[in-house]
Amino acid sequence: MNTITTLSRRRFLALTGVASSGLVLMGSIPGTVLASVLDEAEGAPLNLFVSLKTDGTVEIIAHRSEMGTGIRTSLPQVVADEMEADWTRVHVIQGLANADYGSQNTDGSRSIRNFYQVMRQMGSAAQAMLRQAAANTWAADVRDVSAQQHRVHHRDGRSMGFGELATAAATLPLPDLNTLTLKDPSEFRYIGKSVPIVDLDDMCSGNTTYGADVRIPDMLFASIERTPTLQGKVKSYNEAAALKLPGVVKVVKIGGTALPSSFHALEGVAVLATDTYTALSARDSLDVQWNGGQHATFDSERYLDTLAERVSSGPGKVARERGDTDKALASAAKTVEANYRTPYLAHAPMEPPVATAHIHDDICEVWACTQTPQATQRAVAEALDLDVSRVKVHVTLLGGGFGRKSKPDYSVEAALLARASGKPVQVVWSREDDVEHDYYHSCSAQYYQGGLDQDGALTAWLAREATPPIRSTFDRDANIQDDGALNMTFGSIPFSVPNLRLESHVAETQVRIGWLRSVFNIPYAIGVGCFMDELAHAAGRDSVEFWLDTIGEDRHLDFAPEGFKFGNYGRSLKEYPYDTARLKGVIRQLRDSIPWGEALPEGEGWGISAARSFLSYVAVASKVKIVEGRLTVTEMHCVIDAGTVVNPDRVHAQIEGAMIFGLSLAMMGNIDFKRGAAVQSNFHDYPVARINQTPAVIKSHIIPSDALPAGVGEPGVPPVAPSIANAIFAASGQRIRDFPFNRHFNV
């Protein structure tokens, strides 16, 4: 059985990677080639990703964070396949923060697509070294030697186990990764197979370590009363009242920083105690009085009204343009226009943020449920004025993340309090802390106008948006979306309409803004997907056929001639072309997998939508039932073309989870702000979908493909909300343009 271990890290001077106890593999990855700071596994030094012990155990570093996606299985699965390792003899090791691994930022649906080839090379290089070691042992030509299932074989029948060859292989020079011969896909043993996640048994039995499970001798627990408004300041607090409670050790004021927010700690007052309950209880007695600052008058409803007025009233900054849209709209046989509003959203992972920090021996150690250990390392180093090399970050399991745990402010808090108290400190966020002090997903206002000819074909598309940019978290002057943000569905629409103009309006930031699972694809896919359905209805056309016809002929898209800088999620269009045939493929497959067009009873309806995001192509269909004002989603179906799939079971799980996530946001997701502070505080007023609110039928379908691997964790979310909204219209004739749905129905 596979096991999983969290490792310490130590300095190791032998950059050759030679060790008598095993093979250490070093390869060219997105970072430096050799690591001078190495992880340690039971005394055997490691370098980068692969080591082999003399007992035959293959140790593989998982450098990405595990939050339920199965990435701690899928990447090692790729290594083991190319290495020809026996999966039952693989030991997966959680990597610490270390830039030599390349990016460890586990968001953006990038883990497989950015490291699939790297991991194949790591496994193949290890196999090449083992084959060469065997050839040397036998005084044979390496071309007569092959590896299969944890053994190396000579064509004459001789064979040796991997463990027998570890010491000899470790003395060999590393192969040039560019000369390796990787497996043909027909030879894959694990890639493309549904391998159970390596820590499944431990998760089910509770034998795991999440952020709040960390314990260090003599540690304190901290609960922090934070500013309710952006840039709020402490006026006064009752330290004496908190210190009266038995178990309270110290009260510490945390000073805020000037904008931009970045990953700095919010201003607040912390209670440090010998247990979490005491810290939380004493915090209630602090009676903190606040100066709310310039954002204390912020009202999100009025703000969305302002944004909606901006996008409806006139032109904004042009992001992409083709033809003469104004002329085409003026001459259209029919025009359609619509405004869509989406609210602020919170991440609300089941496990709120938690981090533990211990400062000792001129270093700071951090244990955190973090998606981004290197950013945590940098943020803590900055806060403590330490060199980055003096900060050591241990990654625990994550009880969900959705992008919230890519922002390491909670680790900064733990580090500051550890310094102030001289003891290890664990900062525990309550659910209220999590909902009231998030890096919120932006609200958005969008305006669309379309022109149709006499045959119901789309001739003009005008779209405007106003959305507070994520860049404002790092640049206080940022107040309008750039091309990078507009890449996400709004600016990259694939339609062959001859006249098109896309515009952005200013949207000033009033709260901390951050990325949430699928980022700006969430609001923009709502606008595009809902408006496509409105256009189809106005044209008297079937929605699926309207989508297919409007996408047009099969082609690879390039938006540069239209003045739009398409970032393509950080990958080249040569590697990952925007292929309209694949987008149409998922729509057709979806149509064929459901009874699209069936006659339904009154109050029931199907809706569809589609999007390309994170380099994957996804279409979603939802079926709803509306009875006496109560909305029920009865079925959801999703088709994804994600290119090469490593672990189908995990892809199905991610897509099914994405549908539930998208459903929850569409039905009930909403954060309001009054007087600058979040109104919602817990699951009673920021609910997530319960079992009785989820469809009885949820199905996902993966289109087989040999294209390069694309994203999986996020692409299932964007088409969900518009598919449900379109189903609501089919069932009731009511268009939903102001989200979420519980504004209009009982859910």
C-alpha cells in the first residue's frame, strides 16, 4: 500500500546527489537544476522529486498542495509510470516550500498541465539510470536492457530488482533529459487509469494532519478581532478584561499596513491563550472600538447600481473590436439587450484558514494549510524582516481551498504573534472570521446588446463590463480590468459574428479582492451564456444549434488582429490552440447525452451553456422544476475535453464537485456590505448547498483525447450558473439577470 509522509528539510552539501543508501534523481525543471536545500526521507537524502531506497521503496516528492483534488496521487502516478515502478511500493512525500521544485502555487488548474511533462521526464530519467546500472553490472549493452514492474531485465533472461541497483545507479551521471525516450501512450500502466488517492485510508480513518491538527510543545492559540472595514484602525480595546480570564497569556495589537492589501495581516487585536476556546471567549470581552476609515460608508447594493449604470450608459475602454458594431446594430432586423449583475462571493472552504508559527534558532517555521508555500515563505520573511531562506514552510492537508488559501495573510499573523509572544502560536480563524474577512470574489455588472438578421443569425455583439480587479490587491491604483482578466470568457468569446466590440468600465475597489475557483470566468460565463440563450430565443432558434452556428466553422482562434492580448492561461497558442472544433464537440456530446428537446410538463425545463477555461472545453446542461415559487435542480450533466487525463476518477470527482460548487454559488452565493463591513457571517446566511438542494442525477463525461493535458479543477464551474438560469427560463419564461437565484425563488 502507498503511504504518505510529511518531511522535514535539511541542508545537504553534495550537489552530485550521490548517496550510498539510494538513487537521487536531479532533473531540469521550472527552477534551478540542483537543490542545495533538500527534503529528507527517513535519513535518505533527496533531490527534487525521486529517490530509490535499497529495499526497493520509491520515494516521490509531491510538491503541490492536496485539498481533495488527488494531486498528491496524480503527479507521482506519472513518475511511477515512466519509471516502471510498482505502484504498491511507492512512498509519496509532501514537499516543503522550495523554489527548486518550480511553482508550488496550487491554483489556476495548473498542476498537471504544467508538470505532466516534467514528471514524465523525472520517471524516465530514473529508469534510464537503473537500466544503465544493470548494464554495467552485467557488462552488457544497455540497448539489451529494459525495465518492467520494478525490475530491470536483460534479453537473455537475467534480471535485478530496483532496490538492488539503487547504490550503483546513484553513482552514474544524470542523463540529458532532452535525450530521453518517453513511453508511447499505448504503453502506459498508470496514466489514464483511476488510481485511488494515496491518503484515502488515512483521510477516512482520521489519521491525517490538517492545519488545526498541528501541535508543538508550549504552543499558544490565538483568536484575532480584525477590522470590519478595509483599512479600519483600532481606536480602543479592553485588554484588562481579556486578561482576567484564566488561560489568557497575552493580548497583542497587530498593526495594519497601507494599501495595497497584498498578503499583509489586517489590523486587529489578538488574544493568546492556552487553548482555542479560551482565546475565542476572551476575544469577546475586548470590546474593540474602530475607526472605520474611508471605506466605512461602502454599500455593495448601491455600488452595484452604480456599476450597472456605468455599463448601460455609454462606451468604456475598448478591449477587442471587429467590424462596425454600431452600424450593424442600427441596421439589424432585431436587437436584444440585457444587464446582468453578480454579487461579491466568499470562498468558505470547510476548513477555515489556520496556521502555526514557531521562531527559534534564527528561523521561523510555519505549518499551514496553504495552497502556495513559496508565497507563504516570502510573505512571512517580509513581515519578520528575515531572509527567505530562514523561513521553513510545512504544508498540511487542506480541507478545501478554492483559492482562499493562496493568500497567506493568516500565516503572517501567526508569525507576527510568535515573535511578539516568544512562543509557538497557532492562529485559528472561526467561520465568522473566514466569511467576514475574506479576499472576496468581485461583484460584476455587465451589459450586452446583440443584433440579429432576418434569418436569426447573429450580426453584432456589444458587451461592456465593470468589475473590481484582482490587481487592486497588489496595486492600489488598479481600477479597471486588464486583458489578463478579460481573457476569462468575456474577451475570448469564440463567435464568428462579423461585428463585435468589448469594453470595460472603471470599478473602484472597496474590499480585499481575491481569486475564487474559476475566477472571472464565473461572472463572465454568466453574461455570455445567458445572453446567448436570450439571443437564441429572440431568433426563434434551438439554443444548441444557435451556439454551434454562432461559433462557426472549425478553426484555431487568434484575437491579436482585433487588438486583444490573449494570455491563454500562460501557455502558447501553438501548444494549446483555441480550437472551436473541440468546443463544439463538448456541446454536441452534451446534447446527445441528455433528452434535449423532449416535451416536458409545465414548470420543467432544460438549459445549457458552454465555455473554454483553463485550456479545457466544457459544456453543462441542467434540468429544473419550479413549483409554487420553489426552484429545484433535478439533473446536471457535464462534458469535458481536458486533453490527456491522468486519473479519470479524480477528473470525474472534480467535475462533479465543480457542478455542486457552481450550483451553490448560483443558488445562494452572495456577500453584502453595509457601512463597509460584510453582512453575512456563517452558513446560516452564507449557505452552501445541502444534500436536499443538490440534483438526484449528476453525471460527468470525459471526452477521450491525446491532446496536451489541460485544467480540471475549475473549468466545470463557469457554465453551471448560466445553464440553470437558461433552464429556469425554459421552465417558467422568467429571465434571471440578478444573481443568485434565491433572490427570486425559494431554493
